[in-house]
Amino acid sequence: MSSIIEYKTILFEIKSQVARIKLNRPEIHNAINDMLIDELTDVYDKLNSDDNIRVIVMTGEGKSFCAGADLNWMKSVIHYSYEQNYEESLKLAKLMHLIYSHSKPVIAKVNGSAVGGGVGLMSTCDIVVANEDAKFGLSEVRLGLVPAVISPYVILRIGQARAKELFITSERISAHRAEELNLVNRVVPAQELDKTVEDIVYSILQNGPNAVRIAKEMIHKSATMNFDEVQEYNAELIANLRTSEEGQEGMNAFLEKRKPAWVKKSE
């Protein structure tokens, strides 16, 4: 059974424990404006506390994933005061962190090109699968700006050296080059994009929901700890999981050669 909520800039559907978000401004290549930021923030915030949702897939309507900032929005922003620019940028920064730190795994299904903030959106996701025809660019410096709000997530994906190259040159790169840089996880032909993403969704649904959530959390936390702290944290983590209800069920299911309770019989 599916559930649909109406938004103006995105399409949103829930079906079989999977939430699907589609940027829905195809006439301007799904460019970002204040309403899109607000609606994405609202939907991701709601999904954070919905225990029925196991996976989130985000994609774009039409031929592009996201072309970055909406030109009409930029025409307004150019007249903003420092305070207005700060507040607008902070809203986008909070959205980016909300997606990056989300309790559910988020897959970016990059159906077409992504520029600027579009690269930022996909970089916040856990897994990025791209159409081989997609192009990527960080062109802010050509406008006398920098990709400030999105920079932490791009740098986490590709590292400082490669981020410097893309940020400073504003070079457009192919999907295969993006894969080489680790900006995307997988590149596939357009006709294989849907199936590839659905296969990843299926794989995630076989796993313990709490374990998936904690795996994300573990990666984020470990990056901020020294070696001694990581040893203690990981020892406590696995001890808690092994004695948890989910961990007990998963280990018993494995030993009894059956599927664990969280896997639907049809799967």
C-alpha cells in the first residue's frame, strides 16, 4: 500500500517501507529555491522519526537531477542584505546536514546532470548511483562565489586535493570521471539505473534496521575520535548489539538457517 503527500516542488511517495523523493521542477532542471529547501527539509524531518521507513531514494524529474540555484531565486538573493543571505544559507546548510546525518540510508538516483547545489544534495547521500550520461560541475567561482554550504560533503566524498581541483577550476566532469573521484559510487547506463537502485534497496531491506542506522552513526562518530576512543566505542557498540533484540534475532536466524523477522516473506 502506498502513501502520497502533496508538495509543490517535490513528488513524495511511500511504498513497501521505501520513501521516494523526486525533485519536481523539470522545466528548470530541478533548480533549488527557497520553497524546495523548505519542502525537502519538511519531508526529511518527518522521515527521520518514521520507524516504518527503511530506505529513502532521491532523484529528479525529467532529464536532470538538479541544476543548482534557481536563476529567479538568484535574482532575489542578489538584493539580499548580509543578514538575509546568512539566514538563507543557514537553511540550506541545515538541510544538507539533515540528509547527511539522517537515521535512514539515503540513495541518490542521479538521473541526469548535477551542478552546484545539486552536487551538494547528492554528496550528502549515503550511496550515489548515476546515469552514465550525467555531467557534474561546481561552477560557483565563475560567479565570484564558492560552494561554501556544500563543501563539507563534497570534501568528505572526494578529499581535499580533488575538491581543490574541482572548486578552483569549475571544470565540468563526466559521470565516469566522477566515479573515479568517488563523487559517485556507481555509474550505469540510463536503462539500468532503476534496476541498479532497486537492487541496492532490496539488499538494504535484508538487513537489521537498527544495525543499518548504527552503521551510519558509527562511521560518522569514528571519524572524530582518536584510536583509543574508537577501540572503546566499537567494543561497547558490538557488545550492545549482540545482546540487543535485533542482534539476537539476526544471529539466531543465521544459525537456524531462516530469514530474520525484519525480512518480509515475499522477499
